[in-house]
Amino acid sequence: MIETRLLRQFIVVAEELHIHRAAERLHMAQPPLSQAIARLEQKLGCTLLVRHSRGVCLTGAGQAFVETARATLSLLDQGAEHAREVADGVSGHLRIGSLALAGYPPLLEALRRFRAQWPKVRLSLQQQPSAQLAEGVLGGELDVAFMRQLPGLSERLHSRLILDEPLLLAVPAGHRLAHGGPVHLGEAADEDFVFTPPALGSGFHQQMLSLCERAGFTPRISQQAAQMQTLVSLVGCGFGVALVPQAAARANRQDGVHFCALHDTPPLGLYMVCPGEQSTPQASHFMDLFAPATGQSPVPGATARHAALLPG
């Protein structure tokens, strides 16, 4: 392997075409420089310089190799600079996972600001349910994720509450509960419900069941839908009512569906999670854009009470 020091010394000699002047420029004695060039020629197996009374001149091999030496050192310098930028979070790759992005304006704004401030960082975005997001962070496939807390998984992650959002009750337009004011969840006890399947996220599914049970009834689940858009569409088609996070309601407004605010129903937390206290520099820059527990403005059908809880 050829040392970069030999390459730099040879380039100076090739520029000066004089061993003594090159040695002075390199702040070294002439004999060690001559010996260094001889070692380089030995490593390459060819003659790079021809000596004459006024100095030296490059052979054909020397002329070819000086360009290679310059390109090699330039590439090495670029690589070193890139490594420093990655270490500082100025460049590199940031892998972000989230629930539906469209429903979270604070997250979209953070993405916009991050791209403006750190344009050299490549962003990869994945939209998945919370259980898959947690597995992605734990498995090293994601640097940061925005998800619900999950029993048994969330405890293994470093998390920070980003916002609380209310749950809304999606009902068909013209439904008896679609009167514009907040309702009690117990008023829907006799309705059919559309739920997300447990396999999509058992924590969310179980939390919705628990809220209904706390309201005094066990929901009669008539249909299940893996996507919130499909769930809302089924409500619009008359398959039942559904509990929908505010962000999902915002992202899936549809004709024929009304979103009712709920009395005394605890909000859902959205958490920013990373593998542990030591996140990547890129993830740290991104997470610094968030203030804890910022909220969102409500969708049509939510009340002023929710607007007070969730400033936009």
C-alpha cells in the first residue's frame, strides 16, 4: 500500500521539477526526499523521474501517475470531509417512520424546516402502524419514529411526548349524533362499530375497547379496516361508527361523514421515539425541532375545548 505522504511528496516534486526546491517547500532535507521518491518508484515498479543537471523531468509513467496521485488525494480529502459532516449531522442519512404524515402539520413543518437547514442529509420516510414502527426502531431500521405508546415495546425505547390529540367519533352524515356539539361515547352504545384489526396495532385496538368499556358498554364490531381511509369510508357507507384520532380525521375528510367531539375522553399521545439516549447526530438535529407536547388545531366538528387543549 502506498502512503499518502509519498503521494504528496511526489506531487510537489512533479510541480517543482527540482528535488532541492521541492525539499525546501516540504520543509525536509533533500536526501530523505530522494529516498522517498525511490521507495515510491520501487512500489510502483517503474521510473517516475529522470534526473538531469538542472533538476528532474517526469517520465511518461510519472506524468500519468501524478494525475492519479492528485485524484487520489482529492478523493481522500472529500471522503474525510464527508465523514466529518456525517459525524456532525450535516450530511448522511436520516430514516424516519410515522403514522399517517398528512394528519400531523407539526411533523410536516418539521420536515420542511429540516430540509431547509440540513439540505445534505438524505431523508427516508416510512408510514407504518405503531407496532411496526417500534420494531423498526428496535431493529435499527429507523432512526426516529412517531407513534403511539405500546405495552411491552415502548418501555424499551427512549420516547418524548410530542402532542396530545383528541379522539373523535365518526358517524354518517345525518346520523342522530351529528348535531355539531360534543357527545358522550356512551350515546353510541347501541351502534355498530368499525374498528382497526388487533394485528394492525393491538395497543390502539385495546385502548379503543377500554374507552368503550369505561363508557359502560362493549362495542359491537361489525367491520374491521386496516387503513383509516377505508375505516372512514365504511362509516360513510353506513357500516357503523368509529373512533378516529383527530389527525386521521383531518387526513380523511369525506363527504357523508361527520366527526363528533367527545366529552371526557382522554386524548391520544403521539410520541417521538429513538433507540435510546444516544441517537444519531442527524436524528438529534431533527428532534431538536420539536417542542414537547405541541398540539394541533381541530378538524370541523371538534369543539373549542379541544382547540384550547391543542393549540395549532
